[in-house]
Amino acid sequence: MGIQRIVIGLAIALTSGACRAQDNHFAFVGARIIPIVGDEIERGVLVVEDGKIAAVGREGGVSIPAGAKRVDVSDHVIMPGLVDTHSHIGGIGGADGSAPIQPDVRIYDSINVLHSGFRRAVAGGLTTLNIMPGSGHLLSGQTVYVKLRGGKTIEELSIRGEDGEPLGGIKMANGTNSQRAKPFPGTRGKSAALVREKYVKAQEYREKIARAEDDPEKMPPRDLGLEALIEVLEGKRIVHHHTHRHDDIMTVLRLAKEFGFRVVLHHVSEAWKVADEIAAAGVASSVILVDSPGGKLEAVNLIHKTGRVLEQAGAKVAFHTDDWITDSRLFLRMAALGVRAGMSRAGALTALTLAGAEMLGLEERVGSLEVGKDADFVILSGDPFSVYTKVLETWVEGQRVFDRDDPQDHLHAVGGYGAGDDLAPYLCCFDDGGNQ
């Protein structure tokens, strides 16, 4: 596999300008393909054209376009790029200590896209992320959805809507994280009261704007925070809500019903206690599993069977890293732990991909290997739930963004001196061609 990748790379590099229009046309043949939607394909073909999936199916059943570069991936596995609904990579910083609710803060303005965390993410097969501020506030700011397509600015990574604006949700939290000295709340009851108060103000602000009927003289003074909450009330911005205890989960469901906003529950250590209630509310859960639960009392009842219980209750389930809580390179292992605790294989694979895409409202673009979707996929050395499996390559929109055979990429994949350090790892492990 490695030799063939090098040969293909040299061939591409030496191709004349007249032929370069075909450089993004590939046919990956021979792999076991896990499309997520539909059955797994033992010997499959994945055709990529212009950054999109052009065809997927079994060998002999898919026509390979003339001029497409054939890549033999026999004895390997191809699955969609992994979707992480909850990440903190990029050296981010959201709301500060001035108030417990700060919807005007944009994590977009705080991301270092050259941070080494992005290299760890693609080394783990991640291609789409929801990058969020922390959870020390009732509302700590606006999140941003990114593609790990490579680039030097957040503008190059952010996923855009039809209006050209970057897409994202909003980050909320409850429980003990936000309970501290004033102006923060001291109890769970006060926390919910402050949230209600802010959403009521957003409702009133929206009504004032509507009554003004675009008359500048009647418009209320502009409020960036309330503008963001209006987007929440109108369903344009999904609430991603940190919550652990079962009573805190029920408070989130209560608030979502009261104000009509779309919400995804995150972490949900005690979701297994109220799985039927979550399912009945039609609310999705993004779950984190760790080897040694603990760190805070409200997470003491985190157990690996949460995914299974939610799945059996009929609730939508995804997994997330909360990187660094779980290193992005170990994301596949998260779902493997879910399977070990009784979650179905299909459900766990979906929880790594399409379910997360749906929770971000990106299911039409990513999360499964279907014709017309972005060509985001991962080439694995073996089954995704095997402890021996390695991520060999990660592709985003038809471009390879990680190659384990590349010495620098390998360093980020396996660790070692300098790996993950944003300073150049001098005297270590690879020849950078004199670019240090």
C-alpha cells in the first residue's frame, strides 16, 4: 500500500498541466467499504470526482471513468470520515468571567488553525468537527463547524451556509461547571432561572424588531447576543448542551420545550437513567466514554452501556472526543467500547459518522458514502473496531490530508518526542527538508 501511494504521488507530481484537471479523479478498488447507509461491501469501488463521491458499489458493478487514477486498497477498509460533534482543539478561548451567559462570543475569532491538534485529528480519521468554547458558563458562545481540509486561516476550514456565513451552533451547559461566585449562579435552580430570563429577553427583542417593520427609527438598539439567541429560537442555530446528571438532562429538555429550540445533549453521563424520556422528546445525545470515569461527582455514574440503552430506547446517538478528554486519535475506540457494552455494530458506526452529521445539520454533505456527498473518507488497515487497526489515510473533499507513510504525519499519529508540540520537533524522527 505504501509503495503504491508513493508511486501515485510521483505520477501526480510529474503530470503535465494539461492532465492536471484529472488529478482529483480517483477510483479506490478492492477495499471492504462501509458506506453507513446500506450493507457493507466486501470488495468495493469508491469513485471520487471533483471532491465529491461519484459512485460507490461492488467490483464489477461500478463503472470506472476513463482517466480516473486507480488505487488498489485491497485488504483494507474504507469508511466515511469521522464526525466529531464536540471538540476543543485549536487553542480556543470563549466567554470570560464577566457574565454567565455570553451568546455574542464567537469561537470563530479564537481558533489557531495551525495548532497541532488539527494534525492529531486527521491522524485519527476525523474530517468534520464542531469546535466549541468550554462549559464553565451557562452559555459560553457560538460554535463553528469545520472541515479538516487544511489551510492557514479559519476562513479556509469553516463550513459555509448558502448565505456564505460560517455554520455553527451555540454552547450551553448546566450542572456544577457554572456554579460559582457572582455574577455566576450558585444553584441549579438559579442557573435555569438565568437561562429563562435571557431567552425571554431574546423573545421580546425579536418582537420589537418585528413591530419595527424595517423602520430604522423604530428598531431597538442592536444587541449581538440577542441576535444570536434569535437564531436559536428560530432553529437556525442548534444548542449543544453540556449536561451530566439525569435531573440536569431533564432541565435541558424542559427548557428546550419551553422555548422551542433544537438541542443536542452532550456527555450525558446519566442518560441511561432517563433514556425513555430523551427518546420521547425526540432529542439526540452525543456521548463520551472514558476508561476511568471520574473527575467530577456529577459524572460518577458514567457507564459504557449508555449508547446501548439510548439506542434501544430509540434515541439518536453519536460519540464525541471532547479533545483532550479523549485524544482525537482514539475516536474509533470510543465506539468500540460502546459495542463492547452491547451497542449494535451498525449503531456504533453510525454514531461515529452520520448521526454526528445529523446533529450538526450537515447530513446532506457528510457522514456516509453516498453519491453526491463530499468525498470525505478514511482508509483503515483493518476493521474499525479492532485494537490493531491503524488509520492509513484521511481524505477530505477528494484531497488526501493525512498519510501514515509520511514521516511527519506518522509522528503525529504515534506520538514520540515533539509530537503534538507546536514548536518544530528539532533533531527528531524525520527530515523536513530544511524548513525548520
